[in-house]
Amino acid sequence: MNAAALSASPSVSGAWAPRAWGSRRARSVAPPESQTRSVSQDDRSIDAALVLRARDGDDDAFRELVERYQQRVFWVARGLLGNDEDARDAAQDAFVRVHRALDRFDTTMRFYTWLYQIVVNRCIDKLRRRSKRQAASLDAVGEVAGEEANHGEALEREELRQRVLRVLDRLPPKYKTVMVLSDLEGIGAKEIAEITGTTHANVRWRHHRARKLFRAAWEETYGKGSHALL
């Protein structure tokens, strides 16, 4: 499967939109639970076998890799870029790059760690290309507690989601990246360090700092009486 065919493949460029956000009142904003579960040892073994088959030219094996991770990749990109269109573009581009680089993949490495490195780098590149006004930052995502304390009623999920994304767009990239990977994807600090090329201690510090930045930005935007914090 060449790069042009991959771009045209339904499994890569087709239905990228994630499952719809629920409309019920909720205390948190996060992707579907199935997108945040950790990758098990069995999953890693399956990934390794699929990578080896894909390297040998098995298009079905690569298509299966795409199907296994396309929703998770979309949600990482969505959290970093803040909109569906850019997230779809970044996700598709990431899979095209993965396909081109399969021969160079280090099989001692977890496939999804390598995949997330590529996705995060593509998202950061996109952010850098945005205007200075738009690309001020990329930095935090997490557990969003969502309730309007002043009014005694919970925000609708979609309204809360939009508020969260507006605040996230004000934060710097390195923090937002850690928050997306940790709080949306459920990835541990050690693996985030591998993905982002930094230390375990630095990841933990960035995560802590990102939450404080988000909290401050939220209160500045919506007031201290409003609770919907990462």
C-alpha cells in the first residue's frame, strides 16, 4: 500500500469523527471510555505481529493497526488542536508517516508509544504554523469537573466541552500535551516521558503545573464561582 493509496483508503481518511459527546448532564468531559483504556500486554503482542506483517507488505495488517488506534489518535489530536478538522488532518497525516516509516520502527519499542510520538509532533507542527494570535499555546487536559456551583445545576456536556477547549487554547503546548496524554489517554508518566522526549520527573512537574495554569485561566475567564476545572 503506497502513501497515495493510504491517503485514499477509507480506513485512514474515512470516518474520523469520534463518537458524539453525550447530551446528558455530566460531571466530566472526556472521550469515550473505550478510548482511554491502557494498552495491555496482549495488545502489544498483537501490535508487534501486525507491524511485522505490514512491513512485509500485508495491507490488511496495516489497515487493522489503523482501525485499532484511529479513535485514540483522533482524541489526542483533538485535545491538542482544539477542533475536529485539524485533528482529522493530523491523525491521517500521522498514519501516512507511520506507514512510510515502518521499516525504521524499532520493534523493541511499544508501537503505540511510537505512534503517539508522531501524532504529538504533527500537532505541535500544526500549532506552530498557526498565527501568533491563535497559536499562543498547547498545554493541558485532564479530569474536568463540570458544574455551575453558582446556579446549582450542571452544565450541558457540549457547552462545557466548548468552554474547556477555549481555555485550553490559551495554555502553552508542552503542558497541554502532558494533560492530553495523561488525563484523556490514561498514559503513565514514564511513557509520556518517552513520547515527549523528556524525563519522568519533568512530566510530573508539567502535569502539576498544567493543572494550575488551567485552573487560573478558567477562573479568569468564567469567574471563581464556576467549577469546571482540569
